[in-house]
Amino acid sequence: MICSTEPIKPEFGYATAQKIGYFGFKLHAVCDKNVILHSFDFSPANVHDVNDLHHIKETFQNCL
């Protein structure tokens, strides 16, 4: 499971494709094909998704 004790604060972000701004958090969740949740994490809205994907890839690299 991805966890952190560091407090995070909501931030402003911008969705370029939709051309809209947003404020808050993003949920990054890892589920299997049976829709069972294995891991989740929150990030501020302005953090790019790829930052969490690197950690998820390392955590689940030996899974099929």
C-alpha cells in the first residue's frame, strides 16, 4: 500500500485538454481485474499523474 504521514494541502491545477482549472486533490487507486482495491494515494491537484505512476510501477512490478 502507498502511504505517507506527510500532510498534503489541496492545490490549484489546470486540465489543458479540457481548458479548465480545478482545486483539490486527486485519488490514485490500483485495482485488480476483479475490482478489488490494492492501493490508493492522494496528491494535490497540481501534481502530474506520472509522478504517482512511477511509484505504483515500482510497487507492483512483479505482478501480472
